[in-house]
Amino acid sequence: MKFETLFKGKKPLIGMIHTNSTRELTALELAKKEIEIYLKHGIHPLIENYFGDTEDCEAVLAWMQKEHPNAIYGVNILGDYREAFRLAKQYGASFIQIDSVCGHLTPEADEQYALRLSELRQDVDVVLLGGVRFKYQAVRSGRSLDEDLRLGAERCDAIVCTGEGTGIPTPFGKVAEFRSVLNDYPIIVGAGVTLETVRETFRVADGSIVGSWFKEGHHDTGNVKEEYVEQIVDAIGTPNDEYETVKQRIKQMMGHGYLNMGSFSDDVDVKLWLPEMGGCNVTIFCDRLMERYREEGFVFLITGKDDINCLSVLNIEEQSSGFKLFKQVKDDDKEMLIMEVSPQYIRQELRIPDNSWDGFVWGNRQQDAPIPSHPMLTSRYNSRYILNFSVSGEFNLNVYFLPKDKGNAVWVMEKSFCCK
């Protein structure tokens, strides 16, 4: 079973059931109460022996199978992934979480672990969420992060990314690092999500597991409070619906060979800059375009060959005004950067690579050294909507503006590059 198939193409919000108990309630009774809150708000329960034991998890799973057989629910048995597969198979769980699927074992032990995991996956049809560089897990593989991520992606259906511990925020920089390796492979943020970070989490990742913040005192020892659940769900808003709408329209356009395109837009100014070090910087001034439509929309970039390089992904928001990276998608041989457009993202000062703008030159730059940049005020160009990014390699680049609730995209530019 595939991740997108199980969650129907939406980004899942997964809620932890820590099998805790109180003086008044057994682990099963408390889990029932918390699960009903989760299901009411569209959250998928993940049952774990965090406070309880395997028998507690089994009792909760048996109740779930009887009372909510059509719900999407999962299991994580800390310290015994084989038991998790057994319980999932016996009690109809849809997904399993394993804290580490790669990087935590020595090469000798990892070889046997990979074999056992493969056998279990062939026997039990569930979606597997697997951690790499997971909280509290040592790194013993002797491999690089890139190698462990790619191996991990072969062993599971989504990679879980965390910070240093339970309730500790997962750095967005770490998520970006994972994304630069995994591209559109599903990434789940697995720890430290709060009311302040959840919307950004759902923008940069493909879902989230929330535990501590749902609980009294926002601590893992508390009980789930429906008030906190409602706050998180409200904060997320409708990114799933927005993304689904955009994705479907993009697929429709690609399926029709761009036949439903609007005409090429004369409402933008495009400048190309060729740094001495190679590659190319593209600057698009979009004020007239935004004035014409007077609404928020999406810009998405499509490459015909190769990928837009990492500079465009990691620094594109600092280099642009009025734009925010909404989603990076890879579809067959095309990579799309979907940019959300909104007045709230207008910036007064941009951090521009030195050779992106007329009158500035590259300094002496050592290989692999940070790219030099300088601040630039948007008022200098009398523009509020500036999309600036870097590309390299040989490919065709298309830029489109996709207004919300409109049938056609506006074709902004098409350009063939050979910047090596």
C-alpha cells in the first residue's frame, strides 16, 4: 500500500495514543476517550507503548478494529518492530511507525535488519513510516545522511523527521535538508509540533505526528484535551484542499499538453543574469500581473530536463518578495516549485547573490564556499512582487501564473537554458 493511497492524497495529521492511565481510567478507557476526540476532528490515531505495554496496545487495537473498522489507525511498538507488524496484521492497522529504519545499526547488523524488515513488509500490507536520524537514536551506520535517507526511502513509505527529543521542535532546516535529498518522497514531521509551527509544518512536510501539544500542559504525561486538538486543526486551515486543487489543475494541464493555457503574458519583466561561476539567475517582476488579477494565486515552475538546483529551493524566499515556497513536486521527469503569492510575503529587503543584479560582481570565491550576497531594497526597482531564483544545467524552464478559481494559467515565460 502506498502513502498517498492510504491518506487519499491528503497530508495526514496523526495523533499519539501513549497508552497512559490515571487513577480513574485504565489505559484502554483513556485511549478510547482520546481516540474519539481524534476521530471527531479527522485525526488518525497512532497507538504506542509509550507509557503502557504491548498488552495495552493490543487491547486498544482490538477495540479499534471492533468499533472503528473503517478508520485509519496505526501502531508503534517501541523496541519491537516485529511485534508491531504482528499486531497490525491481526487488528487491521493501516500503518506502522518504526523509530529508525536506517542509520541506527552497524553495517553488519543493518544487513540482517533490512532482510527481516523486507520479509515482514511482504507479509503485511501496511504503510510504513520510518525514522532516519530519529530522536534519541545513535548513528552507527558509518554512512552519510544522504546515503541513509536514500536507503531508508527504499525500506518504508514515508520518512519521519524529528528534532532532538519528545516535545522538542523539529528544525525546519533539517526538513529542508531531508527534502533536498528525497525530493517529493513523503516526509512526516514526527515531534515538537506546536500551534505556532503547525501551519508551516504542513507547508514544508507531507504530514505530521502530534503528541505532547495535544495534552494538558502540552506535556507527554497529560491527557488529550479537545480544546488543543481544535486549535491545531483550525490553525492548519485548508492547506490540504488548496494543494489538492492546485495539484489536480496542474495534472489536468500537463495531461492536455498545455492546450488550455492562456496567452503569453506581457505583464511581467524578465531579466536573466549570468554569473561568472556558471549557472543563471532569473528575475521576474510581477507587479503588473498581480495588479491585473488583484487576487492571490500560485506560480509554478517546470523544468524539462534536470532539476532546478538547490539554491532556488533553499534561498528562493530570501531572494523574492511577495512569494513563499508552497510545495516542491516531482512528476516523472519534471520538477515543479509551487510558489504561493500573497501581499503578506512582500519584503522590504532581499538577500540577492552578488551577480544577480546589474552593477554587482562576484568576488573571489573558493569552491563550495557560501555564495556571497548583499541586501537590496525592493523600492530600488519600485516593485513589490519579485520572483528571483537560480538555475543550472541544460533544460527547458516554463513559468506560469495560476490564478485561483480560474480555468486557464497565464503563460509567463518559456526559456531553454544551457548553464553548466
